[in-house]
Amino acid sequence: MSTPTVPSTRSRKSTVFRRALALPQAKIGLTLTAVVVLLAVLGPWLGPWLTGYDTTGFAGKPFHSDGVAGTDGLGRDVFTRFLAGGATLLLYAVLATAIGIVLGTALGMLAGYTGGRLDSIIMRGNDVLLSFPQLVFALLAIAMLGPQGWLLVLVIGITHAPRVARVARQATVAVKDSDYIKAAQLYAMPRRRILLREVLPNITGPLMVELGLRLTYSIGYVASLSFLGLGIQPPAADWGLMINENRIALVLEPWGVLLPVLAIAVLTVGTNLVTDSLASAAAGREKEAAA
Amino acid sequence: MTAQVTLTHALEVEDLRVNTLAGSPVLKGVSYSIAPGEVLALVGESGSGKTTAGLAALGHFRRGLAPAGGTVTANPRDGQSVEVLGLAERRRRALRGHTLSYVPQDPALSLNPALRIGLQIAEVLEAHGYGASDDERSARVAEVLGEVGLPADEDYQRRYPHQLSGGQQQRVGIAMAFACRPSVVVLDEPTTGLDVTTQTLVLRTVSELTTEHGVAALYITHDLAVVAAIADRVAVMRGGEIVESGTVEEVLRRPSHSYTRELVDAVPDLDGGGELPTPDADAATLRVTDLSVSFGEHRVLSDVSLTVHSGECLLLLGESGSGKTTLSRCVAGLNDDHSGSVELDGTALAASTRRRSADQLRAVQYVFQSPYSSLNPRRTIAQSVEVPLEMLTDLDRAQRRERVGQTLDKVRLSRELAQRLPDQLSGGERQRAAIARALVTTPKVLLCDEVTSALDVSVQATIIDLLCELRAELGTAMVFVTHNIALARHVADRIAVLRGGEIVETGPVDDVLSDPRHEYTRQLLANTPRM
Amino acid sequence: MSRLIIRRLLVSLVVLWLVSLLVFVATLLLPGDPARAILGQQATPDRIAALQAQLNLDAPVWERYLSWLGGVFTGDLGTSAATQGPVNDLLGDRIGASLVLLVTAAVLSTLVGLALGTWSAVRRGRAADHTVSGISLVIAALPEFVIGVALIVLLSTTVFPLLPSVTLAPPGEPVWSQPLQLILPVLTLTLVVTPYITRMMRATMSEVLDSGYVEMARLKGIPERTVLTRHALPHAIGPVAQVIALQLAWLAGGVVVVEFLFRYPGVGQALIDAVNNRDVEVVQAITLLIAAVYIVVNLLADIVGIVTNPRLRTEVSR
């Protein structure tokens, strides 16, 4: 069914965003994400100002119910540490996502557009990396080099790359035989320019979905590694680490576990809702283009 | 049978209204009726609602559509007449495939790729309890396969759809529809995508089956020539309404509605065509010599040679798989894996665009088949038309803009449309934009690859007219690639017939059409339906 | 078809070999003297010398790789630096324990996911569908340990104190001798994976239900039940099998976190301990093991895809 299209002067790009934003899950998702991001970014400054403790939150009274959420086993104020515990996690997650998306998109587009031997080499290399669950690969690297911030970011980013590359490659292959790419070849347009100007703008839909997905996972992995004691190291205040440190006293002082668990849950649910709205919007656009 | 008198029509559709779930009308009160043994053609362009009207006869509505009024009455040959839309889903299902059946547009999509074709026919019989035993049913499967002209043996029945050709797949679709000896068959563009020879076979099969078994057929199509070949009566649809109906003779020869007249005039006819520009008779502009292409073992083109003079239009005729697109791509430099040579004004062109000079690239341009995929969806029309100038000329920005403006004027696209993105334009407007992009470098040779086949009939005619005008004005040599021989007199001076990668016949259009030398050309001409 | 499967098999073997290479090369990343890096600053020169000999550090890299690979092939996974015992002994029981967890969770989530996904697709656009989609979207976002901690709070410590939150296996007794303590880890893993399978199954089925051949089957008057079982479901198997395989690989990663959270004596727990102790040979053995499981599962999924596709199945007969 094709209803007569009313020509609109809006560009396609804004339609995906607008369409996504019109969906209820996008509004909920953005709100949830914004709340946690604000908390994580402002928390380190807000904490000491609100509670009177410095960022280590040391109050000297183990398992005491002073303050908003009590103290932990080392006598540190849980609420102060909670406010301070999201910034590093968020920074690492964003950096890892950026590495994964940039690297994956570049590899995927190159493999998909060039085809042939280069494609096989890149994709076999991908298969090798894909054979490790991301967390296991991170653990392998950490076992060798120790838990360090840059390594966390790098290794999560690198393990995202083949997954992003698969999506980017598939989207590129779908686009590359389009006649508008052939048209560009008619004018002997250089490959770099074809990739950047003709292909890339036409695969942003799936890439944006991938961006959201990878951000959600990055948050999960950084938090998980910290929870395992192999990510962000003590005595730093960090949500994943706090859950690990306080879970022994779960029955006694549940806030040390519950607050960070809640924050991570709200954040990942928020980013995933936004991702889902982007995916729906991109799929909807594709359907319309096909009609 | 006391109600014999009223049973003149096998299917009666009264004031049928269908809306989208959002409430906008898709069918605005459609009425038609078909007598047993009669073929009613439902004609319309894309978006006219003809498929919706056809599916409604089976009480089926696609997702997002719902009936909003009217009746569909079926009068089975041997039973009670029923109003389909008022029935519960379970009763409707009992009618579908049994009393009312359907032949889909694209058999490649409508046959289940994972099931053997024998089973797909047999399951209709099973679902409706046809016959008393399995033996009786398998006998019927074999019989109906024979009726549509397919082998009926066990081995053939055990094939999967992908092991059949397009024409065979469509005949399996027809066999499924006729298996239960229905009273009404709805055929939804069953020959679209088939080549003319197969189309003729399929049309003949449908014709025989409907007359022989007294089946009322609703034949949905956009092709008026096919209507003339198969239908008794015609109903013309536009925007969800039937604007004109009557016998084929009345509607096609003496159309009363302006839209019908427009449609009839737009159909290219073998005899037709106005004045064509006369080419200069000087030396060949484009010369292709001994061009051969193989994909692996498969030889797509073998030793093809042809010439095109400046200002001349050569019609390159071929059915799907004949290698016509490959040939034009080789000339354009989009397929560098070939032997033989391509010369422009006596100079050999490199096989790949990457090794051709800017002058040469400007001189050979290409218009692609589908305007829906040939324009970058993320660029405005004006930007797309400017790209060739950016890549192939030294013009500065202002000069380029000016040239783009002039070219858009030539194809009659307004400056306002040029600022839009492709998906905000109609198919015809997009194709004009694509033509503008090809002409902006003032090429000597323009390759047009099936440029009308993705467009509605009325739009096709305007694009053909535009190309002829531009050719006269600019003196560009043109290679017009098509599968439709009826276009020949409308666009071309000479014709080259391509079959299985070889040119079997070439000559001036009038000579070839009036006195075809090769058997294949004769066959094509005989199978092309005329109005 | 068999040619296709053999080809796929060879690719898997090559990938497996490259994986082993990667796992080995990782040890070259150890900064400075590997033996010192492993044993730490307090190590006595004797122990360092002993480890150097054990790791065969004087030999060239390729020779060390070959002897390590040879060990893997003959079932000798090396010696643990932490326990000084063979890695095989360390992993023996744990592999079984982890498999119990993995297989139970895999079977549960596959069954539930396929059923929910199909149900949701058939009821597209209705309240039931929106509920399933919404809930699976939320759960899919949560990291394993968040789900695990939530379940502990809900079912073990705070709200309903019903189940043990920690696995206590007396030595020498298999974990499944006390089934109650398996419930929370299995439930966590199941909840992690089910949403993905559900969503994929729903998407695939929706697409199939919108296809031309399903519409045609309905227009032939085939009963809806037959339409679903004969025309729709078989087409969903191939694509969904691949997703399930990916999810099982995900389980293999998730099992690490879940075992750590519930102190479950499996391979994942051993991996965390080994990473903490820089027990290089154990880390190598476990990562290689997990990767091998992934490759095999993926291979099986692809074979299912090939076998269920008649186009590929009949390729030879054409």
C-alpha cells in the first residue's frame, strides 16, 4: 500500500530522531538516562557539600546508620560514596563505546565495500575475537597486564569492534550495490569519498542503534569488572565496586548495595529504551522506503 | 435450484469501502460483478487500490486495513450464495481456496520455499476436504498440474519452488488456485516480471481454464495490452474508485473518462510513435567490437559488436538474462572484466572508469533503471546533479550551480523540487532528476537502462517524450536498453536484438519490425500483446 | 550440502587455531620477566628459577607455543602457579558444575524464549505483546550481577528469605546434591538470556507471518494452526538457531559473574581466582575452553541453518 506521499521539506535524518523521540519509550529512556548521568557527573561535587564528608566519605563508624544511607564496613558514608561512584564508570563506558564504534565502523565498511580477500581477512579476524565472550577476553587481558583504567577502556572497545563491524559490513553490503554508488563510480569518485559521502550517511540508522546498544553493554561490562574486583580499584568510590564491598553486609546495611544496583539498573534500562526507540524509528523508515 | 435466475453473476461486489486503521479511505465505494466464464480486468496504476479490491473479494484485508462498508456476495456454482464480509473468519476460510481462490503477483514470494510444490497444491485439497481419499487427491494434483501445462509426475511434484523457472512457479500458483475447481479466481498481476513468451503461455492457460470450467476471473493488472489479450470487460481504477467500466472494446477504443484516455494514449504501441529526430549519418560515435563477458563458467556476452552514430538512438532489446544490462555497464566502464574493445570517436576507452580521462567520463553517461535507488537518499536533487560536475570539471561553485539550474530546466524540474530529497518526489520526478544528472556533463553518448520499467504507464510516456526531445535538442547519441519491443518505434532509429549474450538481429527499426529475419524476433513480435 | 558443512567445519578449525594463537600471544604481554610478574616482588630467586624452567622461558617463542599446543592436544593443560598442581585437576569437577548451570539455563531460556516470542508475534500489537516486549526490553538492559543481586534481595535475604544466596558444596560432593542452591544462579542466567531469544523469535516470526507465502497459505484456506506450524515456524528455526548460539556464548561469559556472585564452584569462579592470582596457565586453559565451546555451539547453529534451508540442501541435486 502506498498512500500518496505528501512532500515534506524535512530531511530524512531529522525524521529518524523525531520519529524516535515521538515514541513513549524514548521519552522515558531519555529521562532515566539524564537523571543518572546528572547524578554521576554532579555527584562528586554535590556529595561533600551535602553530607560534609570528603569524597572518600570516611566517617569512622563501621555499620552505623548515621546519614542518609548509613556507613559501610570501613566506616565510610555510603551516600557520599554513592554520589561519587558513577563518574568514572560513565567516562570509561563512553570512551570504550567510542573506540568500538569508530573502529568497528571503519573495519566493517572497508570489508563490506571492498569485498574479496580483504573482506575475508577482516571477517575471519572478527570471528577469532568473537569467539571470546567479551568479559572473558577482558579477563584474559587483565590477567596479563593487571586491572588498569586504560586497559579496561581499550579491551572493552576492542571487543565491541567486531560486533559493530558485522553490523556496519552488512549495512554497507546492502548499500554498495545501489545504483547511486554505481553512479558515483561513473564519475571515478575516489573510494575514500564514496565511503564517507555516499555510504556512511546511508548506514547511520543501524549504526545509531549499535551505538546505543554498545553504550548499554559498556556500562554493564565496566560495572561487572569492578564488581568482580578487577575493574576500578579500591579505595575509589565506584558503583560496581561498592556492590562487591558491601554485599557481605547486605542484610545489615542494604543501602550500600541497593543504591548502586538501582543506579546501574536505571541507567542501562534508560539507554536501552532509547536504543529501542531508535531501532523502531530506523526500521519504520526502511519499511516506508521499500513501500 | 429455484434461485437459478439470480445466479447470473458468480461474484458481486457492492459499494465496497475499505479504510486504513487510521481511518483514511483506500477504497471509496467500489462495485463490480463477474459472470461465470467471464474475465473482468481491473486496471489501475500503483496506489489505485486494485489489489485491495481484489483481496477483498476473498474477505481478506492486509495488516492495517479494515472493511468499512459494502458487500461481497459469492454465488457458488453448486450451492447457496453467501455474503463474504458478514461471515466469521472460520467460514471465510472455508471459502478461500475452495470457492474463491487467488493467484499472487510474485510466485517467488508466495510459494513456500521450504515445501515441495506437490504438497503445496495437495494441502489446498486437504484443507477443504476435496475428494474422498488420499489417492483421489493425488490424482487431482496430477490432473491440475497437467491442466496448467506442467509435468505431473512424482519427481516433478517433489521439487522445491527454487528449482522451477519463474513461469513454472506462476503456473504452480495457478494450479493451486484451480485445484478445488473454484467459482471465482482473483489473479493479481500474475504475469508481471515474466518475459513476453512466458506471459503468452500463462495468459493462454488462464484463458482456457476459465472458459472450460466456467470460472469467473478477476484479472488485476496495470498493462492495458494484456487486458486486450485476455479480458471480456474492464474496470479502470484510480484513487480507490472505479472511474470507468465496460467491455474491452468500449473502454479501450472509445474511452469516455479522461483518465482512461490518458492511460490508453500512454501505452506504447508497436505501430505507433511520432516524428523522431533524424540522426547525422557521419562516422560512428560509439563502436563496440567483439565484447565478451563471462561470470565464472557462465558466458554472459559473446563477441558482441555494435555501433551508434551521433544523434542516433539504438534500441537494445533483450529479455531478462540476455546480457543487455551487462553490455551497457561495460560500455559505461562499470564492468571492467571483459574482453573486446569500446571506442568513442575512434579512441579506445579503458575498461574501468578509474582509468578513463575526465573528458571521456563526461562523454559517456548512464541513466539507471530504478529512480528509487539511483539517487543518494541523503542528498538533495540539486546536490546529486552537481556531483558529476564537481568530480569531472574545473567549474567553480557558481558556475556549477548555474549549469545544474539549466539542466534541471531542461528536464522541467522546478528549482523548488531540486531542493528536496529524493523520497519527497514521485517516481517520474526522480527519473527526470536522474536524467538531469546524466545530461549535466553534456555527454556524447547516453545509456538508458530500462529507464521506464519501474514507472507507471502514464509516467513512462512522459519520460520517453522527454528523452526524444532532449535527443533532438542536444544531438546526443542514445542506447535505449529495454525488454519492451513495443517501445521501438517511439524512441529508436535502429534496433539490436540481444539473446543469450549474442546479437541475433540488427537493423533499422521499420525493417526489423515489418520484416524480422530471425526466428526469435518473429516470436517476440507475435507474443507481444497489442491493444 | 555436505561440501558446505565440511567447508564450515574447516573454517571453525582455522578459527580455533587462531584463537589458540591469540591466547598464547597474550602471555607475551606479561611485562618484564614473566616469572617475576606472575610470582610478584616477594618471590624467592629459587621459585622464580623454578617457574622459568617450568614455563620453558629460555626457548624461542614458537617452540613454547608448540609445546603448549601439544599439551593442550594431549589433554595436559599445564601447571597452576597458585596450587602447584596440574590444571586438569583444578578444572575437572568445576567443568561439570558449570555445565550443569549452563545447560539448565540454556534449555530453560530457549524453551521459554521461543514460546514467548511466538506467542508475542501471533498477538502482535495487542496488550499481551506490548507487555512481553516491554518486560524483555527492561530485563535485557540489566547486567548479570544486577539481576543476581535483585534476586538475592527478593528471594534470599530481605523480602522472601527462601533460598540460599551462597553455594556451599562440601568437598567431594557434587553441587547438584543440593538442588535448592542451584535455583538462584540458574534463574539469574535464564533471566539474562531469555529476553534476547524472545525478542529475536518475535521479530523473526513477525517477519515470516508478514511474508507472501504465509498470506498465500491463508488465502488457500489453510487452517491457522497449520499455517503456523507448517508454513511459518520452520522458517524461523534457521535464523533463531544462530541467535540462540550467540546467547549461549553470552551465557559462557555471564557464568563468570554469576558464579562469582553466588560463590559457585565452577570454571568462572576459577577464572576470577586465577586472574587475581595471575595464574597464567589456568587463565589460558579456561579462556581457550570457553572459546572452544563457543566455536562448537556456533558451528552447530550454522549446520542447523544449512540443513533447514532447502535451497542449500538441494544444491547438489541441481
